[in-house]
Amino acid sequence: MALPWLIGAAVLGVGALIAAVANDDESSSHDSSSDEERRRRKQAEHERREREKEEEMAFLRMAFNQEGSKRSHDFQKLLSEWITVNYRGTSPFRAVLLNTGVQARHSVDRHFVDSCELGDDVLNTETRENLNFFETCYEADLAMTERFYKAVDILMDLQEQKAVLRHYHEQLELISYQLSRHPLSH
Amino acid sequence: MNKTHSNSELIKKAEGILGNDITEQKPTVVVWGLMNAGKSHLLNMLTNHIETEYFRTNDIRETSEIKNFETEEFIFMDTPGVDANYNDDQLAMSGAEKADIILFVHQPQGELEKIEIDYLRKIKKSFGQYADKYIIMVLSKSDTESADNIELIKKRILAQCHETLGFTPRCYAISGSRFQAGVTQNQSGLIRVSHLTELIKHLESLKIDISSIKRERQLIAVKEAIKEFMQAERALQEKKMETERNIREAFKTFNRTMTEFRHWMQNNNTNLKG
């Protein structure tokens, strides 16, 4: 027969064990709901930030477009004496703000400087590059003005004249060389 | 005169030089002088057109083009009298450019006039070291003045050549009329006092060394033309640079604005990434 004190101790032990297990269950359930809450809060915060970011981007895009469109008139005016700029549509500014950065989006089949054959002999590299860049940022038809045509004609004419003079000059130099090679008799 | 016109003149000049055949053995004698100096009459005598004129003479301006007559020994060339008009002067100068020997005819009303000296200076320059030998002063119509006066004028002309132009040409005082009368009337005395035969003899003596003067003149003309071409090319280059400058200047503000535009784009980029 078991000793009564031993039985009592065993009962107490089991009771304590049950109580401990019950306590653990309660604490676990409490932690799980707190994580969920945190996750939800985090998610909400993230969504808020995203929304704000989107709003900010939308604002920046709008400001960017407005500024780009405003500048289109400046360019048109600046070039007017030499190049006629006819914008296509009311919003010709084609550069866009993406999350990754600014992108000039208007693809040009043949740049104005190439189709008009405005090479290094007419425009310097900086101007040609700027005109090309302008065309990728703005959807526009560019055309040379009468004044520009005239200046280019003058340049071409001068180049042709120079080539003709050079041709005769070289022939004269050759004769001069040949005559100088034979000393004159006195 | 605009640049294009002057360049076409220059090209014409070059073509003349390039087409000049210096291997031609027959000397070209060009008669040159003021209007009514007696050039055509002298040529008629030199080419044996004693009774019938080949080169037309008159007191008014008769020669308005270059006219040639080729003998067995020479090519004789008449030129319009200078100082009549611009075209005649140009024509006379182009005639002088073809000459191996110049007979510079002056009628004995006095010493050389300024315009004659100016033209002589140009011609002399184009003959280089051969100017003394191949430019011959001819005092025409010597029968219209006394022998003493003719002698004085001759001395004065030679002094002008020496002092003003720095050369000493030969000078013949001739009388075409005496020569003509001498030939038609068969009077040797008249022919002798016309002094034309002396001039003819002298011309014949010059034939021997004609290739040297041809080459010398060609070389001088070529060098002169090269200088003019260089000048013309420089002028064209300057004009070209000026036009290029104007175009560059016209796009200066556009380029500046584009630089600023690119910076603005760049800033937007940076702001996004930041």
C-alpha cells in the first residue's frame, strides 16, 4: 500500500503540471494575436506610404509635364529665326517621369539634322546633339527657315568656289615648280 | 566689282596662263600705247602693208579688239589704245600678257604721261629681268617735230624710264609716213631717215633668245596669279568663317537653354532616386 504522503505529492505534482500546461496555452494565444496586429499595422503603414509615394509621383509627374510643356514655347521662340518648330498636338512634351528616372520617349526615325544634311560643316556637334535631344523630348516637325537655307546656300557656294580656286591654284603651283626647275638662260 | 565676278576674272586669267604655249618659237610682238599714238600705222609698216591697211588707222578710236598678223618670223598683235574706256584697257592688258616683245608707242607731243608710266610699270614688272631688252620705246610720228625736239623728247622719255621705273629700254624715233613714202616712191633716203629698218633689225636680233623671255614671263605670270589665288582663297575662307560664326551665334542661346534643360532633367532624375 502506497504511502499517503507519496500519493498526495503525486497528485500535487500532476496538478502543477496541468496548471503549467494550461498557463502555456494562454500565453501562446496572446502572442499570436499581437503579431497579427503588428503585421496589419505594418501593412497599413506600407500601403499608406505607397499611396503617399504614388501621390507624390503623380504630383511630380504633373509638375514635370507642366514645366516641359511650358518650355516647349521657349524652344519654339528661340529657334524661330532659323528653324520652324511645329508641335504635334497640344501636349508635345514626350519625356516622362518613371519610378526609375526620367525617360525621353519620342522615337525619331530620322533626325532633322540628318534629313537636312546639316553636318559638321554647318552646325557644330553641340547644336546637332541638342537638336537631336530636343526631338526625342518633344513631338514636333522641324523645318529650316528661309534664312537658314540662305546661310547654308552661301556656305555651300563658298565651299564650291574654294574648291574651284584650289584646283587652278594647284595647277599653277605645278607649272611654277616645273618652270623653276629649269634655270633660265641669260 | 563683286567677289564672284573678280574670281571669274581670276579663273579666266589662270586659264590664259595654263593655255599659254611657251614652246612656240615665233615671238609675239605686241604694240601698245595710248589712243591715236600711231600703233596701227606702225604695224602696217612692220607687216609690209604699205599701200593697203591691214590694221585700220584713223584719228578716231579704230582698234577695239586685239588683231593679229603672222609673218614668217613674228606674230604681230595690235591692241586698243589705252585710256579710251575700261574694256579697252583690259583688252590691251590681256594683249600685253601674251607679248614676248612690247613696242610701247608714244607720239612726240612731250614726255610720257602719268597713265603711260603707270601702264609701263605694270608691263615692266611682268617682264622681270628682261624688261630692258624686250620692252622697246617707240617715238612715233618723228617727222612732226624737229630733229632737235625729237632728240630732247627721247632723252626725257629715257630719263623717265630710268628714274621713275628703274629700267633702261632702247628707244627708236621712227616715222611711218617717211617709211611708207620711201617704199612707195622707192626712195632709200626716206626709208633710212624713217629709222624703221633699225627697229626691224633690232626685232630680228631678239628672236634668238626668245624662249628665255617666254619662260621668264610665264614664271612671273604664274607667281603673280598664285599670289592672287591665295588672296582670293583667303577672302573666301574668311567669308565662310564669318557665315559659320553667324550660324553658331544664332544657336548659342538655344544651346545654353538646352544645357539648362538637360540639368533640369538630370535634377528630376536625382530627386527621384534620392
